[in-house]
Amino acid sequence: MNRTQPLVLGIESSCDETGVGIVRGATLLTNTVSSSMDEHVRFGGVIPEIASRAHLDAFVPTLEQALSDAGVALDDVDAIAVTSGPGLAGALMVGVCAAKALAVATGKPLYAINHLVAHVGVGLLDGAGGGRHHGAGPQLPENLGALLVSGGHTEILRINSITDDVQLLGSTIDDAAGEAYDKVARILGLGYPGGPAIDKVARTGNPKSIRFPRGLSQPKYMGTAEEPGKHRYDWSFSGLKTAVARCVEQFEARGEEIPVADIAAAFQEAVVDIISSKAVLACREHGIKDVLLGGGVAANSRLRELTGQRCASAGIRLHVPPLDLCTDNGAMVAALGAQLVMAGVEPSGIRFAPDSSMPVTSVSLPA
């Protein structure tokens, strides 16, 4: 197996995107994604059974398209990488079973990797904006953090080693940011997915018109740098969602027109304010000088803007991959898989089981 510039095929199926990506070392050859989002719109959220069946239908065509676009055959591949968690159990199972079948049929080594760490690994691809070049290809900077904001996860990480040492600094204790966007969009009648809908409407609203709560920002949760509170770097969005619902109810009770744009703008400001402030605080207090922003909510214009401003003020460099590499995709899985191969990490074999609650500190599953 080529361990210097390995050709790695990555498979992603943790939610509603069927992704197959192929990389050679740090060079992206193709990133092919089939989304079942349209099938979930009428339900206002992802239905796990529908997502799983969509993965079954989409996998083979997506794989064939990826191989064709990359101009390679399965025989050319050095290794296969697959998301083994976290994610929806049924959806993960489809991707993992497909990857195992390919590994058995081709005799290629199989790596079971962490979906969240893969969002960081994508920054190592040429042109993805996260790495620095040192001869052989991009390398992650020292003192690196990662802010992952998606429909299922909101976390701040410290990346000591992309292949075997990832530290969780803070996370949401209830709803993820993307989940809160979807729920609030439903309350405001804006449809699904909520993130893009609220981001668009919020541009015409006044974010200062309503002061919504910033969860876990009170002194009892924050503590101090010397004596950190239990939730100093954590987030909570369930109370914010409830506050929006109560606000809408009050307008309705008074028979007044609901100021959707203002509520959307104020809600979004509350989300991005607390996310960016706590992330920058965690980075400052842990000596993190570079931070990579990833996950589907990284596409949010206000989150990018405010996080960029606060990072710049704190002397922290913010790295944001292209939008198509922020959302779930096979390229990020292949990118992390390639890093594992180049680091000499042993493959996982085929005896592992998908883990819907796989901790971020577990980069890959051992054999």
C-alpha cells in the first residue's frame, strides 16, 4: 500500500447525505454527494428510516459517479474509509455495510473513522483553507482548534494530533445549533431546512429588536479562568428555542402581526453571539492560535462574519473550508482516512460496529 500518497475512497452516510469522496494524499479528486433532503421537507426534519432507505438507493450510483469523475477504478484504491459514528444508527449502518462489502470484495484495508474529526481533516486538503504547506503537502498548524456547528453537533475541540489526540473543550448540552434553527424556522413558518431560511430572512430584520437569552452565560456556569465553571465552554439552545416560541405566542395573543424578520434576526444573533464568544474564549484560554470552522451551519453568513471579527480581535486565525466541504461529504472522510494511512495507523478491519454516539476523542476504531 502506498503510504506517502495513498489513494483513499471515503464513504459518508451519517445523516441525509450519501457522500463518496476520493483523495490522493492531500489532493481531492472528487467529492460526489447525493442528498435526500427533499424527501424530508414535508416532515420538517430528517426521518431516519427515510434517510436509511435513500442511502440504500443512492450508494451504488454515487460510488460509480465518484470513480468515473476521479478517473480511477476500485482496484487502484489503496484504502477505504467510512464514517462509523456519530450519526443516525440506521444511516450509519448502510454506509458501514457498504464499506465492509467493498473491503471484502477488493481486499482493501478499511478504516472506521469519526465523522466529527473528519470535518477537521478536510482542512488538510489542498485549497481547503486549513493547512499550511511543508513540501509534501498541507499540514495542520500547531495549537489548532476546531469549531464544529451542524444540525447534530456544536463543539469546540483542541486538535493535538489529527490522527490520535483530539480533546473536547466544550459542547452543547441539549439542542445543537442547527437543530435549534430547524425548530425555530418551524415556529416562524419558514420551512425546512431552517438554517438557510432564517439566514435569508434575518438579513431584513433588526437583530436588536428583541433580546433573546444566551444560554449558560451566567457567572455560575462560566466561573473564571482560574476556577472555570462546569459549563464555561458549553452551549445550550433549548431555552432560546422556548423563548422564541413564547415571543410568537405573545404577539398572537395580542392579535398583532408577527415580525418574522426581526425575530429571525434576533434569534440568529443570540446563536452566533454565544457560539463565537465562547469559542474564542476557549481558544484564548488554551493557547489556540488557529481555529477551523466546520459543519453545515458554517455556511451561515452571520456566523462566519462575527466569528471572523472576534477571532481577528483576539489574534486568532480563522480557517473556513469551501461551502461544499463544510457540509457532510465523503471527501472529508477520505481526507482523514489518508492521514491515518500516512501516519501508519493500522486499519480497523471489518469486525467493528457503527456507533451512533461515538465520542470525538476516538478518531478511528482499532482492529
